[in-house]
Amino acid sequence: MSTSHEPVPRGPIQRRALSPREAIREPRRAGLVVIACFVAGFGAWATLAPLSGGAVAPGRIAPDGSVRTVQHLEGGIVDEILVRDGEFVPRGAPLIALRKVASQADVATLLDRRRARLAETARLEAELGGRATLAFPATLGPEAADVMAAETRIFRARKDMRSARERVLRRRIDQLSEQIRGFEAQVASAASQLDLVRQEIADKTILLEQRLAPKAEVSRLRRAAAEIEGFRGQHVAAIAEARQRIGETEIELVALDADWLQSLSQRAGEVRGELAEIDQQLAALRDVLDRTLITAPIAGVVNDLRVSTIGGVIVPGEDLLDLVPTEENLVIDVRISPLDIDIVQVGLPALVHLTALSGRSTPRLYGRVTVVSADLVFDETTRSTYYDARVEVSPDEAREFKAMPLSIGMPAEVIIVSQERTALEYLMKPFFDAMVRAGREA
């Protein structure tokens, strides 16, 4: 059997089969290029790109910081609720209205008393000044008409009474003066009679010595002279008594004026004291009345409104609602670990995140450290130590929370940025620290 070989047709040149080593050469080269680029890029980033370093610390919204709790001093009955949760209110805006009935009645009573005392003061001043007519101040309006009419009647009655008493005393003086004049006339008449009797006694005595007149006649004349002398003495005594009574009456007149002025001055002082007391009570009541309209102490957003019932009772000092300010700094109390105190100081920037709120919708806010305590603080509850710090967020940053429910004590996570270092410095720090320790041990 013979074997024949057929010629192979000639065509395009066929490729030589590659070995496995040769097959992966190109992908390996591309991979090395990618790795080299990544290492070079990472090295450049680690050497040049700054990373913020700092301390992470827990915190909470401070009670004397952003959120203001609105309370009421006296309490009362709710008449109207003027705001709702989430509503922005400016400073001084009304929040809750309380019923004013009791306070208004007390104020009206005090105002009536005050008008009465003012009218009485006008009357007392008119009496002290001796004025013939009574004029009231312009501050007493038509509502004081009854009081003014009553004081006018009192003014006239007292004036008439005082005039009557003066007239009685002066009439008494006039009567005593008339009596004195009558007694003086009788004394003068008695003196004339006495002179005549004495002259007659002298004449009869001469006749008696000559035995021309009886002795009984001389004795009768002498008795008559004695009687006239007695009457004259009685009239002189009556004149003295009348003059004494005139003096006493004049003293009564002076005493009447003095007692009158003293009583007026004393009453005027009492009225001034009553007016001062009434004004103090009015000021206090008006303050209470003003507080029946509870207003916003700051501009902010209403949060956690605790009053919901018209006619409900508010007890004194009860928390009514919270206000989240929009014009003040948000204040966060922070507890710094003793391990981080070396990198925390006043003025450092801080990043605040309120962990109680939704992480997706809550923005991170930037603040600044304003206070760092000088010594450790020991917490009896957790038996741990920490440094107190305070971070304040500016009003512009805090506006991010304008519509979010904030409460005093709400927890927060605060990152206090202390310095910027590259990633390479972070990676090499443990190695350098180990070398320093090794050098110290050596």
C-alpha cells in the first residue's frame, strides 16, 4: 500500500500560539500602572491633603442658652391661646391670654378709692388755705362726680360749722364787753355817790361836834357809804371776772384755729399715706393685669406648647411653652474627656450634631468654644471625671433649627476641631511616638 502526500495549500500566514506567561503580560502591565497611579495619588494625598483633627465629646442644650421656657408668676384661668407649635413670634408678641375679671375688679376698686382720696386732698388743701371756694384737679374726671359733690358738701358744712363756732365765741366776747361797760358805769356811779356821802358825813360830823346834828344821822351816812363801797367793789370784781372770761374766750378762738389746722394737717398726712399705699397696690395690680397677657420674652419659634384647654387652670410657676430663639446663640454644654483636654481651648471651631433629631434631615452646625473649665469636674452619678466646656452656635447657624423641636437638655455630639494634619502624619504618628519612647528608655 503506497502513501501519497497531498500538497498543502498556501494562504495567509497563521499566528504562533502564545505561552501563558506571554498571555498575561499586557494585563499585568496595565495593573501595575493603575497600582502605581493609586500609590502615587495616595502618597500625594497623604502628604499634601489636610485632615481636621480634634476631640469628640457629648453635650446637651444648656438651660440658660437657646431654649427659653415661658412661665407665669401668679397663674390663672386660660382665656385664649394665641399661638401654636412651630409658629414664629417676635419679641413681645402675645402668646396666651388669661382672664382679667378679678384683677380688673380690684383695680376698679382701688381707682375709686384713689379718686376719693384725691378729692379729699383738694378739700383739705382748700380748708388749710382758708379759700372760700373748692376747686378739684383736672385729673378727676366725670367718673369722680359723686365724690367731688360729696366733698363739696363736706367743705361747705365744715366751713359753716367753723364760722358758727367763731360767731358764738365772738358774741360771747361782745356780751362780756357790754357787761364790763355796764359794770364800769356802775363803778363810776358808785364812786360819785360815795364822794357825795363822804362829803355829807364830813358836814354832819362838824354839826355833830357843835351838837347841831344827831349822832344817829352820822352813823346812817357812814353805813350808806360802806354799802356804796361794797357795791363798787362787787362791780370792780365783776369787771375783772368779765375780762378774764374774755381772755379765756379769745384763747378758745385761738385754740379753735389751732385745733382746726392741726386736724386738717393730720388728716392731710393720713390721706397722703393712703394715696401712696393705693398707688403701690395699683402698680402691683396693674403688673398682675399686664401679666394676664403672656408675651414672648424673645423672638423665636414656639415649641412644646403645654397649654391646650380654654378655661384650664395655670398654677403659679407652671411651664407653659418653650421658645427657640432666632436671634441668640445656641449654647451647648460639652463634657471634654481628660485625654482630650490638651487639644481643646477657647476659640476653637466646633461641629455640632443634635443626635436626638433625625440624622438625615438635621444639619450639622458650626460653632466655637467659648468656655473651658480650669479643673476637672466629678460626676457622682457616672463616677467619671470631665472638663466642662461651652460651645456657642451663632444665630445665623441656629436658624437651621428654626422649625425643629428643641428642648432643654437635648443631647448633642460635638466635634472640637483642634488642628489640621496630613494623613501621612496621622499614619506616622504611632511610629514616631514609639521611637520617642524607645529613645527615652535607652
